[in-house]
Amino acid sequence: MSAPTIHPRPTAAGTAGAAEATRAAGTSGATGTFGATEASGPDVVERARDAAGRESWAEAYALLHAHDLHPSRGLTADDLSVLADAAWWSGHVDESVTARLRAHAAFLAAGDHRGAGLASWWLHYEYLGLGRPAAAAGWLHRARHHLEGLPDCPEQCFLAWSDAEEAQAHGDHEAALAAARRMTGLALGSGSPDLLALSRQAESRVLFAAGRRTEAVALLDDAMCAVSAGELSGMFTGWLYCLALTQCMEAADFGRAVEWTNAAMEWCAPPWPLHPPADDARPKAKDGPTARTRTVDGPSAGTGPTAAAGALTEPAGTAGTRTEPRGAAEASGPGRLPMAVPSGENPFRGVCRAHRVEVLDLLGVWALAEAEARQACREVPVDCLESAAAAYYAAGDIQRRQGRLDAAAVSYGHAHELGRLPQPGLALLRLAQGRADAAVAGIDLALACRGDPQHDLLGRARLLAARAEVALAVRDVPGAADAAAELDALAGDVPLLRALADTALGAVALAERSHDAPRLLRRALAGWLELRVPYEAAQVRMLLAAADRAVGDQEGARLELGTARAVFERLGAVPDARRAAALLSGGSRRRLPGGLTVREAEVLRLVATGGTNKDIARALVISEHTVARHLNNIFAKLGVGSRAAATASAYAHGLV
């Protein structure tokens, strides 16, 4: 089971509530994490516990942070755990790690191995999210040392989860399933709704990877029932939303992805959480540790996000700040995009928003999707940069299809900087730029690098669909047929994958002049329309128009082209809209003047509207050199010597 896309911290009110109750008597005089009063504890600590119990994290953080600044006032191990939780929710990652380290030491000093084991496991996960695998491995080893050999307890759920992840990473589905089911058993014994829902999701993910889709969906739906019913703590609610959305997109379960993305964004909506207390209880900036803004390191000024129009950019300092451990990059400068979660806001919002971008992209709501991608990059926490990478990649796809190739290149570049292989989008960008060899090489390398297709069905399917498209563009019909056949075998009866496969199969059949092409393409179109995915549906209509013309159905071809053109224009897919318009115009005349080709007529129309060579190259996604060559051919065929004369000829022949 691959690592989740976020790295949350435990909520003492929900993570192992049963464990806290059962071991309270032996924890440094405390009677539990929340709701209990130490014999000599100050009122401020009691108020902080109450705030944490209400999940008012900004308030709890302010109270505990202020209390902890005084050396004479100690905090129990449980209270330090609450401080760690509250610091994370409030945007202070450095203090979260420090408080967790202190909590571990306090649990260990008290001989509480369950508390020390839980703190160790969360430090393992925290360091893993911050990109420190060696430290993470060390703390996981400590967690095992503390917890293994003890009687069954809720804290061992997390070790079982780690076991499942490790087994899944090695392709051992049987061992992963055994570990996930051990986690479920421990969760049932704990009586914790949080742990039970998480264990259901973990088992579901293993079953998905093993190809047992029906069982996996049933378990995932069970876990999400607890989420939607409000039965879980805030930490586990956000965690499960993000895990489920990742799982649904990887499994190409588009319907569930749409439903749960909407629900997740409603849950993330402000106000979240309750406002912090009055100013006299808040920590002052001078009292706290030195904070540094987390940034995504981009290229230097002039080549970074601000260098291209349409890239996802925000000036440094335009949003709230989120801190990271000392030793990280200094404050943001030119070419860097702040990753900021203002204190007191829901840190899950940026991750959930990044998932929403993927859904909006498919649904064709491109303007909103790009705006949401920009917002997601401002909101994601420092240990969730893969979500920012996904947002950049989705924005690159939108920009590419709209003909904004420079902006798309920048977005793909930033996705790559953040650790995401920007394929197949980058290969399709190279194809649009006329760099077919680079497109073939990029897509083949991406397919070779992607391992088990069951881990990410949709990712593999998109690569295969792009491989078929690129192969057809370079007239490699056998290569396209191989990619389409593999995609067909992978798709099964999953609607989104089936539509991708039928599109590729239909395109190959059309290239082979097979009589099956119309049937396959109409099935693909029906699939996209049912899913309400407009861009892909319009692309299939373009193929159907070619199939109709091949059998002499000019009326059917015009209907398909007209519908496709309208969709492309609504989406802002300029290159596709121009291609559809050119085909419509070409099909309405018996013969173009002077023996012009369709592309030459397209260039002539743009010349007649006053376009420069650069304008025409951008509109048709070709090079300026190619535009100049077309113009020479146009002048020769029409017998003219200037752009003005060519324009007059275009009007005379009804081309504009």
C-alpha cells in the first residue's frame, strides 16, 4: 500500500481515545488528554484541554504555547501531545515536531511504552512527510521497540498500517492484506471509530491493488459513511477524504471522486476552527521560535513561475505563512511560490482542493480549475508538496489544450521540480510543438518507469492513450495498436477507462480503414457523454467526422464537426476549435482556389484577419518557419506577391 498523500498528526481526542482512557491512570498524574484536571495544574492548561476537545486548535495552541514559555510551568506528556497537534493545525510545523519529541521523552521517563510508541510512530510519519527518511526509519524502529510484545492495544494499529504499506511497496499483496486485516482487528478491539474507518480504507486500498475491486469499493464506502455522517474527529475526517480521493482517481472511479470532492470542499470551508482567544492569551511573535516561510524552490528570477503568462504565480507574501523546521530555505524571493496555510485555517483544504482541480479539469470547468490550482498551491502544507505538483500538472494540461504552450511548459516544469513526472502531458506538449521524436521518447520512458499498473490504473491508462495518440501522429499504426490493445485489457468495465480504451481503439481502426471504427468511436462518445467529460467527447466527434466522410456521409461529418467546434470554443481549446472550423470550411466547398491545401487555406484566413507570422504560428501550434513556408506556397499558387493581395484573393473566393 503506497504512502498516503498527506501526513497528518494524531488528534488526542480521536486517534486512540480508548487507549487514552485505559492508560490514563499511569500517565504522569494526568487523567486523560482532555477533559481532566491535574491536581495542581493551572487554569490555562484546563482551558487548553477543553479547546482541544472542541477541536478549536488555534485556541489550544495559543494557550499551551504561552503557558510553555515559562520554565517553571511544566506540561505533562499528554499535554505536550496536545500542543504538538495544536501546533500542526495552527501552521507551526517546527513546534509540532519539537513538542512531539518532548512528549516522547516524557512518556519514556514515566515508563509509558504505549504513549512513547505512539509518539514515536507519529514522529516517523512526520519526518517521512518532511523528506527525512533516515530519521523516519529510526523513529519507526523505536515505535516497534515500544509496542511490539505488548498486549493488543490501539497504538499497534499504526504499526500494522506501516507493515501493510511496506508489504504493498514490495508487491506482496498477501502480506499486505494480512497486515491490513490485523489493523482492522485491533481497531475493532479499541472501539475507536477513527481507527476503524482508517483500517477499512487501508484494507480497501490493498484489495484495489490486488484487483479485487468489488470488495474494495464496499469497504471504502463503509469508511466514507463514517466520514460523511460526522462520526470521526477532524484529523481523521480530513485524512480519509484525502486518502479516498487519491484512491478513487487512481482507480478511475470518477463518480465517487466527484461526489467526495464536493463533500470534502464543503467540510474544508471556513470558518475553521474557532477563533483564538483574546490578544492577552496569544503568544507574541517575539516569544516564539524563529519561523521561516516554506517555499517551493523554483528557477531564478526571469525563468521561474513569473516568467510566463498564465503560469500559476503569486507574489511572495500574498498569503498567510506556514512555518517549517529550522534549517529550511530562507524566506521566499523571486521565482518562488509560497506554500502557505494561514494560522487557524484547515490545513487539509489545499490537499482537497488539489484533488478538486483534477475533477474540474475532466468536467471541462477549466477557468475555475486553473484558479483552484493556483489557490491550492498557496494552501498546501509543507509536507504535502506532491499535492502542489498535481495542481501544477493539471494546470499544464489545461494550458496545453488551450494553446498556451509556453505557460504549459512552465507548469509542467514546476510539477517536475516538486517530484512529479509530468507525463503524458509533456509528451503531448512536445507533439503540439512539432517535436515528435521528443514526444515518443518521453512517453516510452514514462511507460517503462511506471511499475505495477494496479497501483494507479488511471495513470497507466492515460499514458497508454497518449502513446496511441503519439504513435498515430508519427504514422506508427502498429505501435498505436499495441498501446490500444494493452489499454483495452486494462480497462475492463470501469467507465472512465473504458471510454479511454474505446477512443484509442477507434482511432487505430480509423487509421487502418477498418469498418469497426464508427462502432468503436460511437461507443467511446457515449461513454464520455455519460461521464460528462466534454473535451474528450469533442475529440471523439472529430474522429467520427473523419469516419463519416470516409463512407461519404458529409452531413453526419458536418454535424459532428459543428458540435465539436462549439465545445472547443466554450472550453477555450483554441487549436482544436480552429481545426474543427477549418474542416467545416473545407468540407463546404467543392475545391479550394489555386489548389490550396486545407492548412494553407487556414493560414490564408488568418493572414486576411491581420495576423502576423507569430500570431498564426501560435494559433495553429506550428513554428514560424512553417508559416513562412505555407505563405510562399500560397503566394505561388494564387499568383500574388504580397499579404494584401493574398487577403484580397481570400475575400474574393469566400474564404473569410
